[in-house]
Amino acid sequence: MFLKKLSLHSFRNYKKESFCFSPDVNFIHGKNAQGKTSLLEALYFLIIGRSFRTKFTKELIQFN
């Protein structure tokens, strides 16, 4: 299976964002607190159905 695109809405620190992935190697880089781990958590949640950071799903949704 190949994930081509991931769209996030009110997930952790993302208000609304889309990511496109290559079938080859994908690099995730950025400064501290830019959302790298949140993106990985979203992918993990999509595949496994739960977070690796918290057991409470409500913590994944942005406040307000």
C-alpha cells in the first residue's frame, strides 16, 4: 500500500494542512515545534488506530 496524500484538520498543532508523499524516500525536517512528530503521530494513528503519545484520543484534537 502507498499513501499518496494526507490531509489534517485540527490535528495537534495543524489547523489545516495537506502532505503529498513520494513512492520513494520521504524526509521530514524542520525546526523545533514545527509539527514533525505530530505528522508522524497522524500517520501512526491512521495505520494503527491509536496514538503513540497519549491514550486519550481527545488530546489529538485542537482546542477552539
